[in-house]
Amino acid sequence: MKKLFISQPMKDKTNDEIERARERAIREATEYIGEPVEIIDSFFKDAPHDAKPLWFLAESIRLMADADLVYFAKGWKDARGCMIDRYGGRCSVPDRECAVQYGVPILEPDY
């Protein structure tokens, strides 16, 4: 069974909205590879109350290390937590760049 990491925007979203997006990702990834997937839980419901944004990024990258496939959910390109600013211009999404540089296959549906 392949392990799936889901990269998705979460800021200003309800838990229900996040869960629905994750369900869609699971469904689409399962259809894409033709078999069930094991979910790497990157929805940090029990994060420390004082966790800073970089804590979430670090945890995400740590979890992605075990992924066989990364799914980029709708809106990831516009999520502050997914984009970084370097030298005054936009550059890659840390999750995406990590997946690309370390050869983790990417699933990014057309929206």
C-alpha cells in the first residue's frame, strides 16, 4: 500500500472543510494509482497551542519523508504557509520543491 501525503491550505478553514478536502485527495489518489492508500496524517489537530508557522512546515517536511505520493490540494499555490518569498519574488512551494528534489511522485489534479 502506498503512503499518501496531502499538502493543502488550512488557514481560515474549518476542520470540516479541511477534512472534506482530504477525503477528496484520498479518493483521487486511490483512483490515480488504482489501489487504496495509507494516509500520512499531516492535519495537526493536536499541535502545540503556541506552535509557530515554521513548526508546521518542519513537521510537514518530516512526514513527507515517508511518502510514496504527494497530493497538492486545491488552493495550495495561494496558501501563505505553502509559499515562500525569496529575493523579492515568489519561488517554489517548500512541500513541492522537497517532493521534486527528492523524487517523490506528485499528484496535482486540474481544478
